[in-house]
Amino acid sequence: MTTTRMAAVSRSEPIDPQPDVSAMPNNTDKTLAEIRSELMNTFSAADWESYNHLVGWLRDAEVASRALKVGDIAPDFLLPDADGRLHSSEQMRRDGPLVLSFFRGGWCPFCTAELCALQAAKDEFESVGATLAVITPETRSFPRELKRNLGLDLKVLADVDYGVAVSYGVLFRMPDETVAHYSGLGFDFGARHGSPVWMLPIPATYVIDTEGRIRSAFVEPDFTIREDPAQILASLRQAASPA
């Protein structure tokens, strides 16, 4: 099995509210793990404090334990894509497995690295009959700008009012310390999400079979860690195989 490799990401600030397109991932030879290490090496003291607090809080609160697991039936949904077209999960999984990945937003460099890794693996996913869709809490023009900035050919779906993340059990309300950190960096998640309540999903990736049953689930409170596309592909091959 070949591990999908990814591009390097550079940052001139801890997290950039207005990402520089020139700093986005491209087609150089970096793995997600390598990019994670490089990004974390750029953390400021405030970044580390916020990161450790949020991940520790999520683990102590056992937020991930509420997420849907292997064997559960995945809730069906209807969401708009970056161009306003509606996509049904039932339709997307009709002829093959569905890869569904929740990410925090285009402002998060760990998310943009993951999206580019998924883009690089998209043809392999489709070769086993799978459909790939990614879900963000961001609304308005943000999903469209993300696709344009990263050159993505993915179904980027806007989770309006957080409904799908709630149904999958991956949503949490940001603790006050996290709100203060991101506010200090210039973020307005109310404007980005179209909601006065500042919430985020735990990054999570699911493989759902044609019957709507979850065949693999990757839910990790540490937002810097994402599932490698090679592992997703292995799960897809299992889901596509006869029982």
C-alpha cells in the first residue's frame, strides 16, 4: 500500500485569519505527519498553551466518546456545497462507500493539509467506487474561497447550523479559553459559521457503506492528527468487498 504524500505548509503567524494562498500546500513530497511536525515547530508560547488546554479539555470531558462508532447507522443528511447545490448522503453512498470527513475550517493549516491529502487520494478512492465529501461549519463564501485557494476538486459541504456534526456526535462548544485565543488572533467564528454560538467539530473521518452503516471511524480530539489516506483506502476496500 502506498502512503499518500503531501505538501509542506509554511506560516508567518501562529494561525492566519486571512490565509496566504502562496503558503498553502502544493504538490511537494511531504506526509501529513511531516507537515504536522513542521507546523507545530512554528507554534508560539500562546499557541502551545491554547493547544494543550483545548486538547486536554476535550479528553477530560470525553467529548470523542459521544461520536458515532463502527457499526452505527450513519444519519442521512442534505447539505449545500460550495456553489449552493444540495447533496444527499443517501445518494452519495448509493453505488459505493462514502468517505465523510469533518474539518474545522479553511483557516486551520492542519485542515488544509488534510484536504490536500484527500484531494491527492481522490482518484484512488474513486477507483474502488467510493465518493468523497468533506464537511465544514463554515458558510457564506468561505467554502467556495477554500476550494479556489487550494485548487480542490472535492465536495465541500457547509454544515449549516451544525446539524450534521451534532448528529454524528463530533461537535463541541468552544471553552472560554479557546474563544479568547482565537478572538485574539482576529477570528470571528460567528461570521464564519452564521451562528452566534462558537462551536467546532472534532476532526473525524468516516467510511460508510451502501447500507448506511459505519465501517470505519477516526475521531481524534487532538486536531493536529488526521487519518492517513492510505488507511482510509484500506477501509474502503474492506467496505467495498462482499460481506
